[in-house]
Amino acid sequence: MREAAIVSEPNPLQRIPGVAMVLVLLIALFSVIAPGFLSVANLSNVLVQSTILTMLALPMTLIIMTEGLDLSMGAVLTLTSLCVAIVSLATKSMLLGLGAGLLVGTAFGIANGWLVAILGIPPFVATLGTLGMAQGLSLIVSDGQSVVGIPHSVRDIYSATLLGIPVPIVMALVTYAAFHGLLYHTRFGTYIFALGGNREALRYAGLSPNRLLIAVYAIGGAMAGIAGLLMTARMNSGHPTAGLGLEFDAIAAVAVGGTSFERGNGWLLGTLLGVLSVGVLRNGLNLISLPSSVQVASVGVLVIVALFLDGLRSRA
Amino acid sequence: MTDITKDAIAPPRSFLSQDAIQLFYRLLAALLICAVLAVLSDSFLSLGNILNVLRQASLTFFIASGLTLVVLTAGLDLSVGANVALSACIAGTVIHKTGSPALGILTGLACGGIVGLLNGIMVTALRIPSFIATYGMLWVLNGLTYWYMAGETLHGFPAGFRQIGSGYLFGLPIPVYLLLVFLGIGTLFAQRTIWGQEIYAIGANPVAARLSGIPVARRLLLVYTVSGTMAGLASIIFLSRLNSAEADIGESLTLPAIAAVLIGGTSLFGGVGTVFGTFIGALILTLVLNGMNLLSVSANWQPLVTGIIVILAVWLDMKTRRRTQ
């Protein structure tokens, strides 16, 4: 059943059609039925709005490649976003805020990895537990209220541009490049493939699968910390329920992008296209003035269809 | 302890089965929590509070009992909370439109059951891992409910209907009677019927179950449908207790239900656990949350505590099993 071989380069021809076709179909559909969809302003809006999701979906790809899952990511993002807001409000320093977000996010990531790797708790239940913990901590530190009055230095990150490109997009591109380099061009990346495909081989090679697994979850937590900064900047406040459910969009992007839940192979470019598919779907439904509830439901349908197709392919 | 090889040759005989001992520990834990709370808070032992705990525990139990069957097959149903919300909103609308509580109750149960059946189809026919399939379903249902309600609140139901959730019979809340009925039905079904035993077999070893001729797919469909229907039942109790329905009532229900199942000793890996254990689990969880409430801990702490309890319960379960095997 499992592919035992360590695959370092995926076979793109086999997978491009799926997710790229979804994206092209969605773009074609909305450019016909949604007025203003194809305008430059709207398309750049889609890109900017997809940046937070990109930062969650890329580490989620790595986690799913290890046959894991992180349901806590949205709740941890909410918590780190609040930490950024509270610390930057108290110290007037954007960097200290980011540091606090990174610290809390990484701590949660390490906790997730520890529960999964060392205690051997199934990932979806371990991270469901930490989801509750992060959600509870968000309510406790904010007392259920929004945190407002964020310094300009934080807010400006979302609206600033670098060489004419919005800073969030630059951050997302840098993140993608970093993940691409990490997964396809370092030894650590090869180990990640092995974590899902052949854990025994890692052990025979004298490596500790547990430590690698913790590192993968820690990366997820740290990325939630960085995304927390963008989240706070985007809303110009910290809110105790802001990021809840975003992990689902991330899982959707990974599933649509063709990363398999059972065979330890993942595809980062596919995840990026998956993120854009989710972004286009939500934006397009928004333009034809369907409420956000319908967008949530349609992303759910998208995931189930993608998983069904993945199941068909794996059996074929 | 004893020599390993000796253990392997002659397993230690004990008066009680391993499962009974596990249950006994859990009852002991519940009593211990009661004792601590009785010392810490004056109002804990009041009749009003005890009935309140039982009523709360029964709400968690309805959702968790169906979920127990799913977990026994080594599956998981993450959509139960969202299912309660959708079923409550649809049942509420039907009662408002037709004025007939009976029709509303039937619609709520049917809605829950259909959602459960769809979960079962995704798991069996489409072969999507259950936690992902039901997680997708969670968001589909959430979206549908918010869209359907469009920010409205349904309020005000016939007095007779409200008796189901808030009425009393011989001094006990009516949900407590329902709890006893479903505890009995659930236990009999799981322990004393062939279907129940087949569910344990599927969870313990799906391949062996299939090879020995158990219709695995049909039993799984049944289990997910039961879980959904129980969520539908819980939605009726909620509706009549709160006397209102909103799109967000289900959001805080899934984690406690899973916690109750796991505290009750049902193993996530399938094949081990009882409906009675889940009842004890629901009781323990409710006691802890009720105690926090009595000691005036802010409700904001509840998700944190429930999350910690979920992880602790799984960890303890895995630890004890590893030792006994």
C-alpha cells in the first residue's frame, strides 16, 4: 500500500491537471458570472488575502506528509495574533510583538509534536485538544474582548509595498521559496518524505523520527506565529475568534493541491495552487454576494471532492 | 512486578475483568471530584445543583453515546456539534411553521440521521478517513446553518414542547429519564446484540471482521447514522431547554462530547469501551465544569480545561493499555 521509496521530486505531469484544472475552472466560472472579478484591483486583492492562508498551508503540507494533521493551527493563529496585539500595544514595538507571537506559536507546535511523537497520541485528537487549549487561552488573555489601538508599525505591514509589491505578498513568496528549498534541497526535506513514507528507514539510518516529527510540528507553530502578525495587521486589532476555522482552509488547500493523506508524498506548488483555488472560490462567491457561510460550506464540499478523487487515484 | 514470560504463559486471573476495574476507577474519580467540590463549595450538594449537573450531563451524554459507537469502530465523528445546531434550527423552524412539536421532533431526528448517513457514506463508499470526512461535514453544516438562519434567532416554543428539556417528573428532570432510557438501550445494543458485538469486532480488527463475514460497510453506515440521530435527539432537548435556536449553539458541544467518550475509557483505536463508561465520562466532565462554575472561574477557561482533559484522557488510556497488554 505504502510507497516505500523516498521520492525527492514528484512527478508533476501526474498531478498538475487536477489542481490547475480546478483553479482554471474556478477563474473561468467567476470571470463569467461575477462582475469585476477579472479587474486588476480584485485579483491583487485575492492574492493579498491569500497570504495568511499560504503561511498556514505550506507547513500543513509538511505535517500531512508525515501522515499527521494539525487541527489547532487556526486557534493557535488566533492566540498568536492576540499576543502580537497585546505585546506590541504594551511595548510599542512591532518586533517584540512578532517575537511573542513566534514564541507562543512555536511552543504550541512543539507541544503538538511532543504529544504526537513522544506520547503517540493520534494527531487529529492531540491537536483537537490543543485547539481547545489555544482557544481557551485566547479567551482568557483577551477576556473575550477585541484588543484595539495597535501601533502603526504593525498595521503598516499589511498596507506597505516593496518595489510596488504589497509586503504580505513578498512575505508569502519568501515563505514559499524557503519551504521549497527546505523540502526539495535539504537533507531535512528528504527526511520529511521518509517520515510519511518509510519511518523505519530513518531509524536504520540512525536518525530520530521523533525529533524530526517535533521539528515539523514546531515549524507549523512558528508559521502560525508569523501569520499572526499579518492577521493582527490586517484587522488592525486582535480578536479572540479571528482565526478559528482557518486550519480548515489550509487543509482544503493541501487536499486540493494533491498532497495525499496516506502515502507520505506532498507537493508544495500544488498547495500554492490549492491556496489560490480556495482564495478565488471565496472571493468569487463574495462578489456574487453569497454570504460567508456559503463560502465555508463550499470549501467543505471542495475538500470532500478532492479527497474522494485522491482516493480514486490511489486505488487506480 | 512479575516475570514477563510467566505472565505470557499464565495470564493473571482476577475476580473482575479489566474493563470492570477501569470503570471502577472512573467511578472513584467521579466520587473524588464530588467530595472535593462538596468541601470547596457550599452550594454543590444542594438538590438544585445536583439536578442541574445530571441535566447537563445528560445533554453531553446524548451526543457522546452515539459517538461512542463510532469510536468503537476506530472512527471519529467531528460533525456532531454542528449537526446539533443544524437539526435544532430546522426542527425549530418546523415547529414555528406548523405549530406541531411532534413534527418538529421527527424532523430534527431525521435531519440528524441523514447527516449521519452522509458521514457513513463518505467513510464507507468514498473511503475518506472518518476524521477528515466528518471534519469537512462540520464546516459544510456550519455554513448551511449560518446561511439558513441569516443571523436570526428562533424564539418561543409551545409550553408542552419545552417540558421535554426543562420539565420535571417525580422531582427529576425529564432529560434524566431519557438519559436512563438511552443508557439502557445503548448498553443492551452494544453488549447483548449481535450487531453490537460486530461493531466491537470491526473496531478490534476490520480485516478479520470482514473475513469472518461481517457486513462491515453496512454496520459502519448504521453506526454513523445512529451517531447523527443521537445528535438530532440532543438538538431537540437543547431546543426545548433553551427555548430558542441560533446558528452557533453547536460550536461548544463537539469537544466535550469527545472528552466524555475518551474519559469513559473508549479507546480511539477501536474495539474497547462501553456506553456506560461514556455516561461516567459525561458525568466527570460535567462535574469539573460545574465545579469551575461554582468556584466562579470564568467560562472562558472551559475550552482550555476541556482540551487538557481530552489529551490527559487519551494519554492515560494508552498508558494503562500498554501496561496491561
